[in-house]
Amino acid sequence: MMMKGKWVHIGIGAVVLAFAAASAAQQPTADKAQHTSWDAAALHTAEGLATKLRAGGIKCDEYKPEAIESYGPVYRERLPLPAAVASCSTHADEDLTFEVFKDPAHTQDFIRAKQALLCKEAAKTKLQFPGFPYVDGGAWVVEPDEKATGDKIAPIVGGQSKLAACPVPTQ
């Protein structure tokens, strides 16, 4: 089951990357802040979530903050920039991505924007994409590859397991 989900995520990632590359010529709007480093307190929150997972018996190897340079103008034009992003891998080599935000409103803005972007791109390419799983902790999210992993880790980190589902097309 993990591999099936992983391939869906890889396919969606490829769609998003293709979309970003096609949009690379567009300039970001003036109101998009050009951050050069992650927020230290937000990184501390992400590291604390990884620590909770390990204490709860969930493997979280190779924990590292993501390179902020990877979140350039095209990304920032499409999605709200988190205050920090980090990741690790689990027992089944499943990726967990930690995204920490200024507050719960910014978290929900991010989830809505990501859901709209991924679902729109999946529909354009006729890719069946059910949505993406995440654990909502208010001002942070943890994104596993699989919903079952979200269900398992939610009580450990003190969040709610959710699925940002794509609408089902009407015939």
C-alpha cells in the first residue's frame, strides 16, 4: 500500500514541477516576502514534532530542515511560504514533511492553496489523485505519504489526521 501511495505522490510531484517550470517566467507579486532563512522558533517546533514521534516509537531518521532556496519565486507565487519546513523518513522509508506556520490561519491558507493547486493540475492531466494526507496541529502540519500513517502519528504529536481531498468530477 505504501508504494501505491508513494507513486501517486511522485506523479503529483512531477505534475507540480512541470507546472512550476512552465510558470518560471512569471515574476512574484510585490507583496510576497523574500525570506532568506527559516524562522528559528518554527524550526524548533518542527524538531520538537520529530522528537515526539521518536519518543512515541515512530522512526524519524535523517531529520533535516529543507533548503529554503528550494522554495523560490515560482513556489512562493503559488503557495504561502511556511515559517519552516523540515523532513525525516519512517520505518517504511515513508517521508514525513513538517511545515510550521505563523498561526492556524496561515496553515489553513496553505492547505487550501495546495489542495486547489494539486487538484487542478491532476484534473488537467487526467491523473486520479485522491488528495493529500496531513496531520493538522493548528500552526503546523505533518505530511505523511499515506493517510494510515497520519492516523497513527496524529495522537503522538497532538494533531488531527485529515485528507485534503480533490472534488470528484461530475459526469
